[in-house]
Amino acid sequence: MWLSQEITREMVFLFHSFLLGVVITAAYDGFLIIRRLIRHSGIMVSLEDLVFWIVCALEVFRVLCRENNGMLRWFAVAGAFGGMLVYKKTVSRFIIRTICQVITFFGGILMKIVRFLAKPVQKLVRQGEKGGKVLAGRLSWLFRCLKKKLTLFLKMLKIVLSKK
């Protein structure tokens, strides 16, 4: 038994709505991963959510316009909700946990590499601080000597200029 072209089109539209629900939830999981790795204030979370849902609403509207001439069909809303629910209940936790663990693992390795490479720089800075104190003392002595000489020169200049 063959389905009519209209029913086939509606089923494709329902499938696209379902996929849109999955994509929206997966994208939101990206925000959740970032929030787990980087602490956010309540205001920042609210702003991110606002922007995210505005973009999602525009995308849903685009899909409705493209596939259904802008008409809101409740089975499309149900399809998107079903996609969100299926994704959230099946793979969402696993994906969030796994990606956070992978990023934390590689981030830890990266931090160890940075610390290892920074050790020689830290050593140079410490030596520079010791040498810097010696240099600062010598420069201070030099500036005092220059100030004395300059002061004497200015006094002599005043004497010479005042005699004429």
C-alpha cells in the first residue's frame, strides 16, 4: 500500500521537527558543558538562555516557513518536543559527562605542559629579581651621583650667569 504524497510530506515534516528537537537539545547541552567547565553568574546564565531561545525560536519559525508555509501544526510541536525528550532521556547525560571528562583530562595535560615549560621562565624571573635588586641598588647609587653632579653643575651655572 502506497502512502499519498501529502501524507509522506507530513511524515517528513514530523521527522524534521523531531530532528530539530534533537538539535536544539544537543546545542543546549553545549551550553551546559561550558557552564560546567567555566563558572557563570546568574545574570550571564539568564542572558545566554535568552539569546539561545530567541535563536531557537527563529530557527523553528524558519523550518515552519520552509516546510509548512508558516502554519503552526501541533504535531510539529509534538515532534520537536519528542525529539528533545528522546535525546535528553537517552544520550544527553552520557554526552555531557564524557565531553566534560575529556576536556578536563586534556586541559589537565595542557596545564602540566604549560607548567613544565614555564619552569625555566620562572627560574629566570627569580634570578632576575635577585639581579634586579642588585641592579636597582647600583642604579640608585648612579642616580644619586648624577643628581649631585647635576646639582653642582646648576649651582656653577647660576654663579657664572649671575656674575655677568
